[in-house]
Amino acid sequence: MNRYPTCPVRADFVYDGGGTETFHSSQLALRPHGVHAYYGPFMGVPALRPTDLPNSIFLTYPVMHHHVPTREALFHRTGEIFDLVLGGQLTPRIGGRYVLADAAQAHADIESRGTTGKLLLLP
């Protein structure tokens, strides 16, 4: 018997930067054997018991320098992303634009979890 409620549509992969508040709900959104990439310890480190992981999911803590270890690798990876954007295969979602003087408001909006997409600070 599954003791965890689940989402009607379940993801193969979840990138979770929300800290302790989103840790468990991210796992519940995964299909069995899904991958939870947790990169949110800046907002708190959740208590974890391996037996609490639902649906035989995989939990990983990705660290940038393990994936992009050199300056050359950084330029290569970012080049791949920009090629996808320029080719129309990836469309960044801009959730808001703020003049630089309103940077504090942009941070407050992010912290309130009331935003989606990327927020831009404009000169």
C-alpha cells in the first residue's frame, strides 16, 4: 500500500531548489524510479531517512563543478544552451522584468514564491 498521495501526472525528473518546503512534495510528483535532483540546501536541509523515499525514486545532489569542471567546459555547455535558444528548441520563460533600482523587490518576489520563470534585472 502506498502511504504517499501522488500527483495525477507524474514526472520523470524533478529539479528542486526550494529547500525543505518543497523537498517532499517534489518526491511525490515523481513516477516510480523518477529522479529528484535536489539543489536547494541554501534554503534549509531536510531531515532524510532513506526509507521515507517514495516510489523507489533516485535522489541526487548535483554539484556544478562535477558537471562543469573547467572554464572550457562552461563555455561549451553554455554554447549548447544558447544554440538551443537560437534554434527555437528552448524558450526561456521570462516571469518579470525589474529596473536595477527595484532589485530588492525582485528578491522579495522570488522569496515569496509568487514568481515563475526567470526574473530579469534591467539597467
